[in-house]
Amino acid sequence: MPIRSVGSYETMRGDMEKSVTSVSASHPAVEDPVSLQALRAFDQEDRKADKAKKRLFIGLVMATNGMVILFLFLVWALSTFDLAHIHPLGPILLGLVIGCIITLVGLASLSLILSVRFGKTLPFFSRMRGLTVKLFLPFMVLLGQAIGISKNKVRSSFVEVNNELVLKTAGRYKPEEMLLLMPHCLQRSTCKRRLTYSIYNCKRCGKCPISDLIALSERYSVYLAIATGGTIARRIVIQRLPKMIVAVACERDMASGIQDIYPLPVYGVLNTRPHGPCIDTQVSIEMVEQALRRFMQPRYYPENLHQDQDAGGKETADVIENLIETGQAVAGAA
């Protein structure tokens, strides 16, 4: 997948190591976070990469909408002759029903296009956007294939457009309100450890991205879960009830997952597959961290928590010192 991907896990680790250094000599274990400038570059890169994806997605939505309306019109036209023999009002009633359906389809498509173009959804159609995509996406994939566009490219355009909408509309969340959701194919295929029920079964040997993802989860205090499929992923979401999900998956699983749990916001990071689908896949740890920081309230960043702890510790020490001095003064006076 060409969007902001890296070629190998070693390259990812190198990129991540370059992006983190020691904050100060007093806290050598604390890593320097991704800078504000890097986060802005992250958003700018998303917007730049999304332009072509957005045009593709809007074009396919409009084409699919036109095909659906044409199909409904043909159904009405062909049924008119038979219904006229049953009852004179038959064609009129069917025409009214199909006309209402066409109007709803048209408005839903218009709302989806406006959402993609301007990042805002009409209030009445906010819930309908997910249903529209769920109904249209299979037809968009078929239409794309008919004109020479691969399934993954269509799904990728949907994921990128979804990410742009999430970036524009989602807020900032506490760590306990967020969820890191990973596919099991990130785990090394020869590993015998079972991580679905507990990620801490991982030995952290560093031979796959899981160890770095666990470290990231611990650093930001965000729950990390690994799913072997859509059913388990949905169960994890129901159990955790997050307000924001940062997920990693392939184009197919990501597109279906975003649809399944809409309107819950999901920011998708597509994995890379140097060894083919569903085996020893890779992901940029830096991209996952950037997404976490983009949607997390800044006061919960690790470096800010350490500063609060330092300030609290200094304040406590000052209070204790004052109490000791007061006690000594009272004792001297006595």
C-alpha cells in the first residue's frame, strides 16, 4: 500500500528511534514525544494524500447513485404495464414509492458528498451516512473493477476519506476513552504465544511490531487489543465501549470495520504486507503514535504527566519542609 508506508520492520524501528530521544538528564527513561510540528505535518500529509482519494470516492459515489436511480426508474417503467391491468392507480402508487426512495437515495448521496467535501454532515443525515456507505460501497467496488480500478484502491479511498472526516470532526479524548485495535497478522507467524486474550503473553522478543505496540500502549496508558477477525473486534468494542479507536488492518478489513461500528469514530492505519496477505504484516509505529497524540488530550501526554508528577512531588516536599519548620518553631517556643 503506497500511502506513507515503510518497507520493513527494521526501517520502522529506525524511524521510531530517530523520532524519540531523552527529554532531560533528570528523566532519561522518558522519550521525547512527536513534536507539534510533526503533528501538523501529519495532518498536512493526510490532506495532501487525500485529494486524489477524495476525487475518486466522490466520483464513484455519484456514479453509483446514478446507477441506483436508473435501476429504480427501470423497475417502475417495466412494472407499469402489469400494474395497470391490476388497478389503474397501481403505476401511480408504485411511482410515488419509488420516487420517495430515489429522493432519499439522492439526498443521502448528496449528504455523503458534502461530508467528504466540507467535513460536515447535514443533521438529519448524520446517522444515514453510515448506511449509505454500507449500501453503496459494494456497488462502488464492482463499478471500480468494471472500469479498471482495483478493490483495494476503492477501499483505500474510502479509508482515507473516513480518516479525513474523523480528523475534522473528532475531538480529544482521555486515554481510557481510546482503544488501540490491532490485527493478529502483525504477530510473527512462527510465534506460539496466544495474544488474543492477553497481549502480555508476548515475550517482547522484538521480532514483530507487537512488542513496540505494547510499549506504546503502556507509555500512553491506552488499552491495546488484538483481534483475529471482525466478530472478536466487535466484541472488544462492545466490552470496552471506547469513544475513539485507532485501528490497524488491511483495506478490506478496515473498510468493513469502519462500516460495522459507525458512528463511532475510527482512524485507520493501513498495514503493509511484504510477505503477502495475513502473514507477518507490518505497521509504522510512528504513524500509530501520531494518531494517538492527534486524538488524545495533551494533558495526558507522557511528558506532561511527568511534569505534573515533578510539580506535585516538589509541592509535597515544600509542604513537608514547612511543616517541619513549623514544628521546630513551636517546639522552640515551648
